[in-house]
Amino acid sequence: MMVKWKPEQIHNKMLKKILTGIDTKKKYNILDAGSWRTSLLFLTKTFPKSIINAIIYLWDERKASGIRESVTTKNYILQEADIHTFKQKFPYDIVVAHLLLWEATKFSKLSFEKMLGSLFKIKTKYLAIIDILDDPDVDYPILLKYIATKGNIQKIIYEGKYIGFLLSK
């Protein structure tokens, strides 16, 4: 018997807290960087008038099949792309990087700082970063340097082992 997937409530709670204050009734261009079913399902339901561009790493069938099975909303476009070579066609209103840092440190062949450079290069009004606080591969001093020089902190949240930042750029 197959068990139906449900997102962990901690992730929904973090996403809700970090994006509280952004009018969910408006139409936005949203990028879900390093998308997976938890963040994409949350974004498509929370911002129903918006189109979410969900990028996953090239040939990541694990994520693609998980999204196809679990996200039944229709207001998203799934795209395979490497964040380092991602060609942005227009500025985004909101970019969400939910657990992207954790995952990128595990799978990317490039340095953590190059990955951050690619993320921060994306043109957006708001950048939301949520990650695991105790991950030894996430270099928080470098992340804080990027935050201090490339964005204005709107919000910092903590919940269990997770931390989130909302930046305006």
C-alpha cells in the first residue's frame, strides 16, 4: 500500500512565517530555486494568481517525479536548469530558496560561495532563504557576508533546526 505524501508541517510553518506580509492575493512572478514538492505546493496554494517558475537541477528525476505525483495545482512551470547557468528572462518579484543551500552543498561541484553568487545574482524584489542551521556544509559567515552586502534584511526567523531570511534587493 502506497502512503500519500504530506509536507512536514515545520516547512510549511517556516515558509508561511518568512512570507507573511506579502499580499497573497496579487499576481507575482515567483522563482522556486531548487524546487521540490514542499516549497512548490506551498507557493502554488498560497499565491494562486501567480505563476511559479520551479527550477530543479538537470536530470533530477527524483524531484521531477515527486513534484508530478504531489503537486496537483496548475500554476507552475517546471524547468530543469543549473542555478549557475540559469538564464533569467525577466525580474522576479519573489525568489524562494527553500533548503537550496543544504542541497547545493551536497550535489554541486562548485564552491558554496559560487553557488551563493549565482543565487544572489538573480534579479528579484524579495529573496527568501530557508535552511538548516546546523548543517556543517553551509558556510553561514559567507552567507551573512552576502546578506550584508547584497540585500536588506526584512526578517529573520528561527524554528527548531531551521533559519530563514527575507531580504529585499
